[in-house]
Amino acid sequence: MRHFIPAIALVFAVIYPASAGKVGGVCTYKDIPLYGKVQVVKSFPDLKVQVVSSFPDLKVQKVGSFPDKCGKWQFVSSFPDFKVQFVTSFPDIKIQYVTSFPGAS
């Protein structure tokens, strides 16, 4: 019986890794690239985002043009690549604003 519990824990860890649902290795969340033109909305977002000062899932650099690398976001009012809603609880991802070195943490 003692060997049965670790085996279940191992299966659970493989099926549900600790980082499940957060920023993927190719800088995506649920197939949404986490760079590009971003529109802030109050409803029907692609992502719910919480701004934090430590332990972010993604470090975000606000840019005026060329948001072509992981974590570089250009805020726009129309024609976004994806839409975000800022929340204070239950976010899809947590971000921290930075002035350099954006990307997955």
C-alpha cells in the first residue's frame, strides 16, 4: 500500500504539472502569443491579467512600436492581437511591468 500512494502522486504530477495553464515555452497562454498589440477591455477579454510587483508569470514592457518579442506589448484602442481585462483576483496570468528584459519569468 505504501508504494501505491507515491505512484498516484507521480501520475498526478505528470498529468497536472505545477506550471499548467501559465506562460508556455513559446511565450503563449492557451495559444495566444503574449506579445503584440493589446487592447484593454472591461468585458469579454481573451486574457484576465493581474499586475503584481513580484513573482509574475510574464514581465511586460510597454512599447510604442514593434511589439514583436515575448512580453512586448503595444496598447491600442482598435485592431488588437488580443484583449485583456485587468483584475485583482483569479487572473489567467500575472504580469509585472518592466523597462527592460521582458519575457517569461
